[in-house]
Amino acid sequence: MGKPIFIVEDERSISDALAYALRSEGFSAQCFETGAAALAAFSKESPDFVILDIGLPDMSGFELCKRLRLTSSVPILFLTARAEEIDRVLGFELGGDDYMTKPFSPRELVARVKAILRRSAQEVSAPAPTSVSRAFVINEETLVVTYRGKPLDLSRYEFRLLSVLVRRPGRVYSREELMDRAWESPEMSLERTVDTHIKTIRAKLRAITPDHDPIVTHRGFGYSLREDA
Ligand code: CA
């Protein structure tokens, strides 16, 4: 039996229905009616997934999410009863992975849980993502990449392309992979478009470090960021 899924929800009818739906799919589920109870159990049980009601009796689900996020990247799905809460759920600062609006079908929720777990399993099996290499810092909110402390003036595709490389220093990407990750409709573009953008990115980096090229070309294949970029 895998690690449990926490259901933090003060409405018993909802948490019972959810726990039933999860267990019938082979998951182990634990229900908590307060944020405090869930927090107390969290470090002991290290659940695989947390389903979190926003309106809890002792603290808001947002508050609980923030506290869990201090130490954990466990997937979190919010349950919300009010449309106005959705905007906050969608705000990235909370680090929630998904949400459902009440009333919802427990079966659909279980399907979402499975999809998110599948996605995070893929991320775990890949090499650990690095949001920042030593030389590069990406600000997702302002869409600015700084290189050795200096902000780069990048086009949208340059930003996306460089972000892919910077997240996994040393990881070699084929041109095709880079297209898939950085372009909205890769089928519309040619692989040599990647080369063109890499060239312009390099020129911008060279303006900062004339003697050092942090991007490595893998001939006939693609590119990577130097591990010691
Ligand atoms: Ca509630």
C-alpha cells in the first residue's frame, strides 16, 4: 500500500465520499477535519497527495498550503465552494496543483488525482530540476532571465528556449525536444529555427562574458547548458 492521500475537509459527507472513491481505486486515504490535525499528521505520514478544502474551521486552506509548502512539494488539490476563491487558487504564489469547485463528482476528482500523480512521478524520475544554475536566474513572473547578475533582453522564444536549458544544466536536448518545449505549435516551425534563436541568445550572453559560452552545441543533435555555466 502506497503512502496515504490526505483529505482535509470539515464537511463529513464530502470527505467520506472522497475517501470511499479513493479507496475503491486502491488508494489509502486519511481524513482530517481541521488544518491543525492535518499539519500534525503531515510530517509523520508524508502523504503522496493532499486534497485541501479552502474553508476549514481553524485556518484557511490557503494558509495550510503555505505551511505545507515550507517543507514539501507534495501535490495539492484545492476544493473550493466559491467562485471568488478560484482566482486565488490560480495565483501561482500558493503552489496548488489543481482545484475543483463544489459540488463535484468524486470520480472525477479521483481521475484528477491520478493524472497529477502520474505527472509528478514523471518529474521525479527525471533528473532533479534546477530552477537556477549558478550563473542564471529565471524570474517566471517578470519573464526576465539574468545572467551573472545582468538582465538579458530576450524575445519570447529566446526566453523559453533558454529557460529550458537553464533548468537542467548538463542535460542535452535535441532540437526537436527544444521545439516541443519552447514553441506553442512546434509543427509550424523548422528545427533550424532553434539554431537561429540559440545564435541570438549566444550573442546576448557574449556581450556579458565575451570569453565564455555557457551553451554547448552537440553536433547533429542539439544543445545543453554547461553544468558549470
Ligand atoms: Ca469547509
